Amino acid sequence: MIPAKNIFKSVLLMAITAALISFTLPKGWIAGGNSFTKYDMGVDPVAGQDGKNAATIKSIADSINGFGTLMQMCKADKYTGRKIKMTGMVKSEQVKGWAGLWLKINREGSRQHLAFDNMHDRPIKGTTEWTKYEIVLDVPANASKLSYGALLYGTGQIWFDNICLEVVGKSEKAKGTVTKKINYPSAPDNLDFEK
């Protein structure tokens, strides 16, 4: 028979270990996806390429037929009628499905997107070092909202950092396909995960 004192120590050690492994969502970011409860998402301190914070999505189930995403949304006002480029640094470890950055442009009151790219046609797989990825999309004049982030489909872990959204020239090559009112922020926030 195991003494109660040893059981208490074991339970306490497991609780401390679980607390240390679990990540905290960065300010301004939300967890989503059709299987988001099967992932631990948030800020991984000192995991960034510069030794500072990076965001991470890590599977916590042995098998996942779905995805988790860490994302933001903002109004499209300052980007309408322009072409934008989203860039970010991503690192992966044992990604069995695929991962990528994603950017979606929507119109108010419509569930159908105006433009979308999730890197499905150029996925991140396996184990990779820090690599810069980009998405370029046109933002139609009738756009009302941008949604963006990183996603992990299946198992593994990704880290991402230094997300940037910028207006680019018309000659930049575009990639991707061109309900209830929500009060979105007017601009992206905490893209370096330091808040």
C-alpha cells in the first residue's frame, strides 16, 4: 500500500508539471478550429528565434483529424481596395498533418469569404527550422473584416513569430481565392507576442 503522503506528492508533482507545460494565450489572440480542445496554444517564452516570446500550437492528443488555430480579427477599413502581404516566421516539430499561416477576407453579413489562403497548397510538414512564409491577397472594396493566424492540422507542434501585415504594390503576386455584427479592433495588435 502506498502511503497517502507519497500519493499527495505525486499528484502535486503532476499538477505542477501540467501547469508548466500549459501555455497562456497571448493578449489579443484567440484559440479556434474544429478540434481546438486537442491542442495547447499560447506563448512559449524564449522560444522565438531572437530568444523572446513566440506563439505555439502543440497537439495534446495522439491522433487528431482536425485542426487548431491561434488567430486574430480586425476591421478591413485601412486595407480595402489594396493588396496586402502577411508574413511570419514559422518553425515546426514532427508535424504529421500540415501547418501554415492563413489569411481570410470577409464581407459584412456574409459567411462566404472574398479571399482566402491557408497555405494548404504549400504546407509546412515534419520538422523545420525558422522559415519566413508569406501570403498575398487583394482586399476588395466591399471587405469588412480580416481574420488571420497560424494553424496546425493533425499532430505535432509549431511556433510562429513576427507576424506582419502590410500594404504592397499592385505588381506583388496575389495568392489565394478571391451575421452578427462584431466590434473588431481597428488594427492588428501584439503581433510579436510581447504583451
